[in-house]
Amino acid sequence: MVQRRASISPSIYRFFGLTPEYRQNIFSQIHEIIFHGNGGYDWHTLYNMPIWLRNFTFKKIEEYYKKQEEAQNKQSNTLKNNPQALARPNINPANVYNTSVPAKK
């Protein structure tokens, strides 16, 4: 009978592979890049992309959307604080609705 030797690896897996948490993180990151990348990437390209480049791409897209959100919040706050900042037409309603009909000659 052959006895198995105890593994010296701290991992509970006896083979080289990805943990379920790491796989979920990869697939989540790939999904976010594809979804927010506006069609610039496909799944196979991102899955085969070097890890450092995929992380870099993810961070850049994340920074872009954070800047967009900050700009939107800033614009929203200025409109809430100063409602007169809206561009409105300079039309007096009294002049529009109270017109006189020209007399027939």
C-alpha cells in the first residue's frame, strides 16, 4: 500500500488553481470593464489580458466614472443652491396672452 505524504503547501487545494473568491473577483472585474467600457473590449480579450494591464484598465475606468459623478454632483449642487442660475427665456407672460386683435380696414 502506498502512503500519501503530507502537503507542505498552506493551501487546502492540492493542485494549482484559482480559489472561488478569486475567480468571482476576476469575472466581476471583467464584467465591469466590458459593461462600462462602452464596447471597447470583449470577454476573451480581457480574460487573456495580463493581470497588471487588466487592473490598470479597471482603475482608469473607475477613475473616469468617479470624476463624472463628482462633476454631476457639483452641477446638481449649484442648481439646488442657486435656482436663478437656470437659463430661462426673458418673456413676460402678460404680453403674450393679452394681445389685441388688429382692426379690419
